[in-house]
Amino acid sequence: MNIDYARSFDLQYKKMQQFRKLLVRDAIELFIDDPFNKSLRNHPLKEQWVGYRSITVDNDIRIHYKELKNNRILMVAVGTHEELYK
């Protein structure tokens, strides 16, 4: 699996507090090992996010991504539930 990061993801990630960045990194590592690990609660999105999927980092932080061809993943957004669904 190859993971790329959209500019939007990078900008959101840079604004996060350090302890949240560590949680995000841990979630991505787990995702690489097992994308459907129960703790990630990987699920498809609806409405304005149709075609994307979401994984859970902690109680409030989510990562949105898109599956591309050739086993590629594009991480497009990271943030709190409120930030991503406003």
C-alpha cells in the first residue's frame, strides 16, 4: 500500500497539537498494517464526502482518505469531527 498526503491534510496536520500528531501517526501506522482494524472504525462517508472513507484516531479526531488505483491511498483531511463535518 502506498500512501500519499494531499496538501489539505498536510496543512491541517501542521496546525495540530503535538500529542494529537502522535495519535494520528499511530493510527496511520495501524492503518498500514491492518486498514480494517476494529479500533479504526473504517467506514465509507456520505453526503459531501461520498467516495471517501474515514478512520477514527481517537474519540474526536478523524482521518478522511480516498482509495485510488494500484493500491494507493490519498489522505485528504484530518481533524476533529466538528472541523471535518461543518
